[in-house]
Amino acid sequence: MPEKKLHKIDLTKLPNMGQPHYAYFQNKECEFFPCHKLPENGFHNCLFCYCPLYALGDKCGGGFSYNERGIKDCSKCTLPHSEAGYAHVTGKFFELAELAKKNRTVKEADPALSANEETE
């Protein structure tokens, strides 16, 4: 059987880097672009500039570390900017919703917090 030849696709030649328009955005005018080293194919999705998965801590699935003060450091993580980033981030929305629900329940359990909200 003849060996199949793999062809690299030049994403820069495809409209919107080959992504659906709702799933991809690149802001080359941003003062911080690129915020990470760009991959060879130039793909960099700015849609999740500030990663919504930060709040998931060690369950985010990205390449993070904790610094000496115990603060999560995502500066080397490129997952939300990658070709798989949109699917990964949106695939974690249920976990984020559960975290938000948990935080809301805790907030409602504190009468002092609930009273302050009503006066604002």
C-alpha cells in the first residue's frame, strides 16, 4: 500500500484561520499582541484574552504553575489561544456554571451580604 503524504494546511490562507467566525478573533492592533509566542502557523485566538477558566484552579486543563506565593500563573499557557482552545473553554462552561452556582449559594447563605445587596 502506498504511503499517504500529509499536507500541511497554511491556516493564514484560509478565511478566519479556518475557524468559525463565532469561535475566532485576532486583534493585531492590541498593545500586547502577541501576548504569547506565536506558533509556526501564526494561529492565535484572542477571543479568550483573559481566560475564563482561571477560576477552576487546577481543573482548568491548561499549562499553568503556581508561584512561590501560591498564586496561579498562566503566563506560559497558550491553550485558550490555540486551535483547540475554543472547544476546550466552552467544554468547561458547565464546570464554571457549577462554581458560580456554588458561590451564589454561599453568598445567599450570609444574611449580611444579602441585606447589603438589597440596599444597593
